[in-house]
Amino acid sequence: ARVDAIIAQPTDNAALSAPLREANNAGIPVIAYDQYIEGGKLAAYLTSDNRQAGVLDGEYIAHRFPDDKELKLVLVEYPQVSSTVERLDGFLATLRAQGQPYRIVATHQAVEPVGGRRAGEQILKEFREKGSVDVVFTVNDGGGLALVDVLAGAGRDEIVVATIDGDPRSVENIRKGRLTAIDAAQFCGPLGAAAMRAAYSVLLGRPTPEHQLIPTFPITKETL
């Protein structure tokens, strides 16, 4: 179509690699936001500071428990995209930096409600006794909210959940003391606006940062 620019929000780091290279060959600038695209040249890449979001969760979880307690930790991850990998890396690195011992007792993959419910049901099946899991870390509210619904419905209110996104329903869980202790919020509207500004700047030939990070904010009972 000989467009002037392409703005993309990928859901897979590799799926758009070939089209990105085609756009590069055609001289069409590509701006990606939220997720990265491997295997070509992006004119600009904008994303929430996902590692910072994981760090914020890790700091708060370490604050919630005694320094010498080994946390029994369940991870609900999603290794297919850069943002969720960075969130998990930041979370675990911060627990280590805080000197908080932990043991990963299970891992699941989920970023949407079906996967989140499945992960919650599996946790209930594998860890029937209260106290057998201390913390569940979910890489987003897409899967995390459904997981919290399953665990809360089973009365497992001793489990502490740390998550990322800032979905209003997750904030309400924090308000009610319903498992979720922290949700590191990202700001999707400003992220989209920043992507459009970057595209406009590229088309005008202005100097444009190739990598821009939008800060996240820790929502807890203290910061509601």
C-alpha cells in the first residue's frame, strides 16, 4: 500500500520478523510499542518499564515477609514476549538483591483468563494444604485476575499475589484485601500516545530515541 509508516503492537517477538525486514527493504519506518520485534530494524521501540514493574513487585513482597523466611513461590509467566520476560527477571532479581530466600515450587504460563483459571485450578490441585504456597507472581492481570478468583473462591486467602498491569478489578482486590498485595500499573494510553508522537517525529526527520521507557507505578494498600 506504500504507506508512510507502520505502528505495531506485537503479541509475539518473532512473528513479525519477516514483515519487519520487508518494511526495512521498502524504506518504511516501523514503530513498535509494548512488545519488541526481533530480526529487523525498528525506527523506534516504546514500552512500559517492565523490568521496573517486576522490581517494584519484588521490593514489596520482600517487605511483606521476614528476611529469613524462604518463600514458597509459584510463577505464572509467559516467555513468548519481551515485556513479560523482563517483568519476571526484575521480580526474581530483586528478591535476590533484597536477600529474600525463595524456592520456586511451580511454574505455569498464562496471560489471559482461560490460562489464568487453569493455573489457579492446578495450584489448588497440587498444593491442597494452607501454607504450602506463600506467594504467586503473575506477569499480568489478564491471567492473574482469573487466578485470584479461583484461589479466593477456594478460601486460600493466605496466599499473597503480586501482579502487573493496573486493571481496576485488580485494584479493587487490593482495596478489599483479596489476595492481591501489589499491582505495578502500566499506563497504556500514554504509551500509545508516545508511539504516535515517535512516528510523527520519525516522519518529520527529527532525532527520535530508538528506545523509550514509560515508568510504572506500584499500587498497594498504602498507595491506593
